[in-house]
Amino acid sequence: MAEIVGWSPTEQQLEPDDVREQISVGVLLPNGRLAGRSFASRAEAEAWARPEDGEQVVEFNAICDCDM
């Protein structure tokens, strides 16, 4: 296994991510499907979505079906 010289992880880097906090933003199309692209932010999704055509910006967790 390769080692990075002069680097040691912090406590925060060693803690696993909480999957409940891994929220994605997407655009729900009128046919009930998500748009086939990803968005870096809710603002980007809102700029891309066309609400006048029935599209909705949604937030979801693609990893688990847990309460948010």
C-alpha cells in the first residue's frame, strides 16, 4: 500500500460520512422521472428547470431511503 509522506489524517477525515447527509439535487420531470443530469447546487437546478412545463426541483438521498 502506498503511503503519503508527511501526511497524517485528522479525526474528521477518519470519521465515515453519514449517508443521511449525502443529499443530491435533481429535477423531477412531469413524467415522474428525474432529469438525466446532475447539479452542483440547488440554484443550478432551479436555473435549469422549467416549472412552467411542470418540472420540479427536488432533493433526495440516492444512497439510502432514510428519513431526512
